[in-house]
Amino acid sequence: MPRGFTAQERDRISRTLLASGHDLFTRQGLRKTALEELVAPAGIAKGTFYQFFDSKEALYLRLMLDEAGQVKAQVIDRALLSTEDVREGLRRFLHATLEVFETNPLWRRLVTHPQEMVAVAARLDPERMAAMGENNPATALMEFVRDRQRSGDLVGDDPAVVVGALQSVLLMPFNAEHVAGGDAATYRKTVNLLVDVVTTGLTTTDRGDLT
């Protein structure tokens, strides 16, 4: 018979499992993280883990859902949608997202190892995975681009192409050591220039010209 826990104990164990999952998944990924490693900080047996999460993948998804909501608020709500100026909104989005990649190790891991999210999707039912889409910054960005193309504020008629151009800028943190000989100041100036060049090229208005 499964051991019973008080509400306080369950809360402590859940928070500990989330913390250990965040650390382990960030450092070594989903596949290489053993269940023994996840439960050790919580002081519970492997079998007890399943009283809290159905699988490692379920824990991973919970972490990604928590992260997705925070990231969406940061890069979409407080950046992309914070101004009526489409070009300025894209600039703010790119700078905010670059900051996320530089400061949020778990989100950076998700971007650089997309196969892990594929593994999660393969183990969990579609309804649970759909919850990710509700707070997915990529989904919100695609909707924004599609709407602004229809209104004539963005070039082209294929939103995937515009999103691809924006994604090319977002690859910069993953190649920072190859840019400007690794000089931090020059790298930052290069990123700023690239953001301005791309956002100016994608928008059809004269607002927000390069400075």
C-alpha cells in the first residue's frame, strides 16, 4: 500500500522533485537523468515518485509549462505586444528572447535539444501536450506575424519565412564564441546591429529606422 503523506510533506516533495528535475534536466538532459537521481534529494523511494508524477516525461512537461508561461509573459506580453509599432515590438521581442536564452538554462536546453520535447510528446497524451501550446511563445509569435502580414505591416505572405528570419537572430547566443573573435563588447554591438537590420527589413513602415 502506498505510503500516505501530509499535505505539507506532499508540497515539500513536489517542490524538491521539481527543483532536482530542473537541475538534472538542464545539466544532462532527459534521457541521461536516472530516476534515482531525481528522487534522492526528496528522500523518497523510486516507486514513490509515481505518486507525484506519472513519469520523468511528465515532470519535464510540468517544468516546461511553468517555464513557458513565464517566458511568454516576458517575450510576448511585455515585449512584442508592448507597443503598437510593429518594428519596435519585434526589436523588443528579439532582445527579450536573447536575454532568456542567455539567462534561462532550461529554456536554452529545450531550444538546443528539441528531441527531448519530442520524447515527452511521445509518452504523454495529446491533451496534456496541448497545454504547452497555450503558453508557447512560438505559437504566439506565429499568430502575431500572420496577423501583421495580413494588415500589411510585415513583408511577404508566408509567416514561416518571417519567423525563420527572426530565429536566425536568436541563434546568436549559441554561436557567440564564433562572433567577433569572442570579444564580448563587439559581440553585443553585432547583435544589436543584426536585430535592427532584420526588423527593419521585415517591416513595411518607415517607423523605427536604424539609429
